[in-house]
Amino acid sequence: MSGQIEIKLFIGLGNPGQKYENTRHNLGFIILDEIVDLKHLKFKMWNDMAEVSFYGEPDFRVWFLKPVTFMNLSGIAVSSFAKCYKIKPEEIFVFYDDFLIPFGEYRVKMSGSSGGHNGMSSIIESLHSDNLPRMKLGIGPLPKFIPAADFVLSKFAREDKDRISLIKKTAVSLFDEVYVSGLDKTVSKLANIK
């Protein structure tokens, strides 16, 4: 594998429990579940704070992590795991929802603020760094007269299935491309496609 930045940890953000399954705010969980399932892996509980899985190749070894501390406290699980396994912020890639991006679209960034996303805010605060590569997954636009908190916690509709499948394929392709080419080349390729 080539590339200057080596990703050691992929994170999907969401809220634990059946109540929050298939909600817009859990799109990060949905994406990570898809990648782990396609690699024939399983999640296991780690320190009551996260579900984790490991994917190992001779030259590509990465962890997958879903915090189960609820969205606003995601940083507690992430920082604890990163400290335990000596993973730097720039070696962490995060999948999460963004209602400012149209549903079905995405943005890949190497760093930056949380943009008001509570899960990312918690991670940035806990790691004392906003130098985290990420894929922001569009769930927008935010409907008029519906509070943002209510919208992101609402369930996906049945007619959203096709676009969710497309988002899953894109995220899996990103992971596979990172495996083959490294993060730098992957982000450059995605930028050229956009």
C-alpha cells in the first residue's frame, strides 16, 4: 500500500440501540456495518464503550469502531481506543451524516471543524485535534419547519433504499481504494470525479 497517510482506524458514528436503527443520524453506523459485513468480519464489544472489528492483511491492518456511548459522547470511546492502540488523529477516518449535503451525495475532507455535528465535535474535543480525515454523508436537505434534532433522528423511508445502497457502494469503494492506493491518492481520485 502506498500513500503518505496510513489509516489505522475507520469510525462510523451513530446511536446504539434498536430505537435508533435506520435513522438518518446513524448513517455512519450503516456504512461501517456494510464494510465489515462485506469483509466477512464481526463486531465485538470493547470496554463497554464501542463495538470493534479488525481487518488484517500483511501490509494493511485496520480497526473498525462504532461508539456505543451515544453520539454526543463519541469522543470518549474514540480517544480511549486511540490512546490504547497508539493511533494518531490523522490516522483515523470517520463516516458521519450531514444534513447540509443533499441526500445521496458526499464530501471527503482531510481536516476541519465539526460543522455542528455533535459526534464529530465530541471526537475533536477529546482528541484535541480536528486533523481527522472524514467522509460526510449527505442526508439533506433539512425540511422547513422541522427541528434539526427531530429530522436527524427520524427513520429513512422505504423509497430511500436505492440511494442508501448507492452510498454504501461508494463508501465501500473508498475503503477498497484506500487499501490499494492509500488515502492521499484516494482523495485525489474522488476530487477528480466530483
